[in-house]
Amino acid sequence: MSHPPARRPVLLTFRFAGVALVGSLTMALVSALAPPEAQLAVLGALVSVLAGLFVSYTEQEEARDRRRNEVLERLAVPLTVAPEHELYEQYLAFCATLTRLVQQTDPVLREAAALKLASINAQLGGLADGAIVFAGTETWRTVYERLLRSPDVREYRSVAWVRSKDYWQDPPGRQSMRENFGAAHRGVLVQRIVILPEHLWPAHAAFPTAAIFPWIEDQHAHGLRVYLVRESDLAEEPDGPADFGIYGDRAVGTQELDERSRTVRFTLVFDRRAVRLAADRWERLRIYAISVRDLLDRAEGAL
């Protein structure tokens, strides 16, 4: 492999030697032939020129440093991403797409592309902060199930705000319930607080209605620790009812549903502080609840 030729010191270059020689001869002639006033004037001019050259050189060096830092900052991204093969492939594909986009000259298309890229950048910013948002889709359940199967997730706590008998009764919901059962059978501690409105658990009824209680009993039978609480009992709770799950100490998922119990938005946050806050909230809700086991024991004792 050939090496680039070594750079000669500036003091040994012909340009520096020539300029220095001409300047020295000029000063020698001035010293020999000119009166003291002229010598002083020439010396002052030379000092001013040297000072100007030094300031100019300093500014040029600062500009070079700025450009060098900008280049290094740009290189830092691919250098950081390069070891992450999956992300690096996406990075290269994204750069290639942007390069093709630059070739489009229609201003309307470019404006639309800029808006779209801003939206994508905002989504990537959320991902970089540890948050994933699934809107209007059930695909979040794939990540949900992946977390439940993670070896380091040994506990899963959730709150199910059941506003209708159709809660998690569609095929995706039933599949997620099977994942819950599988996790419990693998030794994961699965605990769920079920919040029920008046029409599913009347105030003076010992048990929830037949429209929802079989779903609850099925979870209890598969080893889940299920707790029940009436929605009306949470009227004084500052945060109120909600749908969320805590995956060990890794992440918190929050689900928003429509009136037909279909997912409107699911937000998954990988943040230890968010996990602690959700765990505190779960424990507060637990104070209001009664376990299904205790509910069944009371019923047996009353017989």
C-alpha cells in the first residue's frame, strides 16, 4: 500500500524562503540608504502587515476547524450506526431514497415530501426517546406478545378498563389472552386489575354479570391473579381508570379504546421512570380491588 509523501515544513519551502529573502534584502537596503524616519515607517508597515497576516491566518484556521468539526459530526452518525447492522441497512436505504428525492424538481412534490419527512423525523424522535405509538391498528399486539415471552420479564401487571362485554373478545384480543395464559404457565406472575362499570357489575350484586364474568373466571382458572374493582369506587382517584400494562421493569403500555373496544392508540414506553410511576399507580388501584379468589371464597362460605 503506497503512503502519501511526507509534507515538508513550512520553513523549508521555496515560497517561504523567497519571501523571507526579498523582505530581508528590502530591509537591508532601507537600513543602509534611508533616513531613520523612513526606516521606522517601513518597520511599522511590515509589523502591521505581519499582524494582519497573523489575524487572517487565525481566522482561516478557525474556519477550517469549524468545517472539520462539521464533517466529523456528519461522520459520527454512520460511524455510530455502522455496528448496528439492521439499523445501518435502514440508514443506507434512507440516504439512498433522499438522494433520489433530490432529483425531483416539482415544488409541490418537494413541499409534500418535506412535510412527510418532518412527520417521519418526529416519529423517529419518539423512538429514540424510547416510545412507540401504534395508531388505529392491532399490530401492537405483536410487540406485546414479544415482551411477554422475553426471558427477563418475570412479572406482568395490567389494568383492564372493561367498558363493554366485547372487551378483548375479537380474534386479536383472544390471541393476546392465550399469550397471557402461556406466560402464566411458564411461571410469569401475571396480575390484572379489572375495572367494571355499573352495567357489568351492579352496586348490590355479589358478582359481575354473566356477560363478562365467564371471561374473568377463565383468566383465574388459567393461573392469573385477577382483581376486580367497580368504576364508581375510583371516583376520588386522581388518575382515574385506564388501560395499561407493566412489563417487568422494561416498559409500560397504555391502550386507548373506542366505544366498541377496538384499539384507537397503543403507546409503549421503554423507560424505568415511567415503569415506576405506572407501578405506583397500579398499587393505588389495587387498594380498591378484591381478588376473584376472595370473591369466590366468600360465595362458598355463604353457602
